[in-house]
Amino acid sequence: MPPPQRPVTVALLAAPEVSAATLYGFYDALYSAGRDWQMLHGEAAPRSLFQPIIVSRDGASVAGANGVRIDAQAGFANCPPCEVACITDLAVPPGTDLGDRYDAEVAWLRDLHARGAMLASACSGALLLARTGLLDGLDATTHWAYCDALRRDHPRTRWHPERGLVGGGAGQRLVMAGSGAVWHQLVLFLIARFAGAQEAMRVARINLLDLNTTSPIAYASLTQGGTASDPVIAQCQQWAALNYHAETPVTRMVELSGLPERSFKRRFVQATGMTPLEYVHTLRLEEAKQMLEAGDAPVEAIAFEVGYQDASFFGRLFRRKVALTPAQYRKRFKPLAQRLRDSETGASEVGQA
């Protein structure tokens, strides 16, 4: 999927009882898409692919949960057109009678959906989404502690607290994340849906967005930094990006540079911070990661494909650099990559809790 031509606007609802940490977490994660990975890899002029905007009823700041002041950037009346509106959570006890406290917010959400926007909720934010009536007849999820009360108040909706992320409705324009930190999955879903699975995977890896205890090294991009300012070395980097699987790639780069081997290696280290051979290894391992995430090819075949004749050497190198074996990496990241690809195509259920 090509990146969107203009930033995707996501309205984040600021209301009393909304947790500032979750709301601003959404804001920062969305804003990082298209910017942070590119910035860390030295790309010129990275730009965010999303424009989150904090919206309150009247555009005034509100005291959120725990008394944290949340500054709104717009009100309902002057909110710019948005592709998504999200209720990040609502910190009220389960079973609380909300009365008419949120009627304005519910009407605003209903109106946005009628104009084509996607509505999303995280955790207990489903309390407001359910009040729109748009979930009637659909599967839904929320924090497990709220399901009994929501089943009672909205019996026409099928509540599934065991599911991490559920989507439904016409055009899959209603999306809900379940308990607690599963809001990370909702952010990744939105990024994948509007900017592509690759961009969502980048945000996941930079921000370690996972609920397991996998080593942070497993998320790291091995190819850090951008193209060298040394034009000779930059030319060799460009060649290596296309030919990392070739035999004796370092020798080929030396020949391409026209420099004595010792001078080439010295300049390469100065320009990139690693030896030419280390650089080739990082390119090969990064490609191997992508192949492990995307398919079921045997590890031996992947090793050969990226340039290693000895699969056991490849396995040892992969584990040393990534902190997981290739099989462990595939088991951990292939399901996430698949869920994000499903999100890109609008699959109804992205994951299980």
C-alpha cells in the first residue's frame, strides 16, 4: 500500500474520565508513523502520515481521569474532517449510570460515522461507542470488567472480552480494542489500515509494541543510519542493498570503489560505523526477518536466499544479533505481521487477547 498523499486525521475524544496517558499514547504512536523509522534511518525530511487532533465538546481543556489537564485543539463545531474518531477509554466504574452526561459526545460520534468516518474505542471507551446504537447486532469487545454491565445495557450486541481486537459494521468502520494495553493493537490496526502493514510493523518495532517479554533486540532494525555522506561509500551501500546475497560482496564493493582494500575498509567504517562485512550481515539479516515474517519457507532456504551457504552459521549469527533463533522470531512476529496485513485489507478480527 502506498503512503497516504496527505496526513490521515484522527480525532481523539477529550472528555472527563478519559485517561491522559492512553490518549497521549495514541497521539504519539500515530504521529510517529512515517516519521520516526525514517528519521532513525537517516531519510531526508520524514513526515508523519497521521494528524491526530484532540477534540473536546466545546474546544476547552478538560480535567481527565486522575485530574490531569488535557488541552483540546478543537471542539465538535470546528473539528476538521476526519477519517477516524477514537474514544481511548473512560475511567468510570462498571455499571455507572451515565445518564445524559455524554449525549453530546454520542451525537457527535454518530454524526461522524454517518459522514463516513471510522469509529474506534479502546478498553472502556466502548461504553460511549455502544451508546451510539451502531453496535447493535454486531460482535464487540471491551475491558473484561465492563462486559457484564454492557451485556445488560446493550443486549443486542455480542460482547467478547476474550478478544483483543474486533471490527465490524459496513466497511469495517467500527473497531474496538479490549482490555488494558491492548490499545497498542488498535493503534497498529489504524496505521496498517490507512498507511499499510509495513508502516505499522515499523511503529511496532520502534516502540516495542507487544504484550510479551520478547527481548527489545528482536524489534530492532539492524540497518541503522542513512546513506553515507562519502559518495564512494554511498555508491557501495546502494550496490550492497541490491546485491547483498552475492558471493564475496565485500570484494565486489572494493572493486566498485576503486580504492585499495585497506583504504576502502577504513573509509567504510568512518562513514557507517561498521565494517563492510558487518554491513552486509545486517542487510542479509534484515531481509531474513522480512521473509520470516511473511512466509513459511524453511530456515535453510531463507539462509541460502539471503546469501549464506551454511544454514547453521546463519542460525548462530541471527541469534547473536536478534536475540532469538529464526524459528522463534517467526513464531513471535509472523502472526503480528499477518494481523497487520489483515488490518490493511479490512479484516473483521485482527487478533485474540
